[in-house]
Amino acid sequence: MSDDDIPRAAGAPARGALAAAGWTRLSQLTGVTERELLALHGVGPKAVRVLRAALGERGLGLAGDPPDTDR
């Protein structure tokens, strides 16, 4: 598993929905909004939290997220 893979903790339905939408890498989600993710069947609030946390660990965020001023 690569550091840029979608985390397993997001859940199989969410990972499948993301793959079907063409998003197979975590870094690709920096151009995607929370609203776009939640519009996918299989992606719910828990998956968004997991994805946002994984992105945050890499100093990244979803499109539209406010910048992290703690860095």
C-alpha cells in the first residue's frame, strides 16, 4: 500500500465509489469538495472524516477547506 492510496478506514463502499469516479489516489482529492464526495453513493460523513484526516496528515485538504494555520 502506497502512502497516497485511499485509506482502508474510509470503507470499501467509499473506496469503490471513489474509484468509479476516477479518484484512486489520496492526492487527487485536493481538487474535490466535501459536497462532491458526499454526492457519491457509498461515501458518507465517516468516509469524509477519514479522508480529510489522511489528507491533513500530509499537509493537504479537500478543495474549499480553509488553510491550516497551525503549520
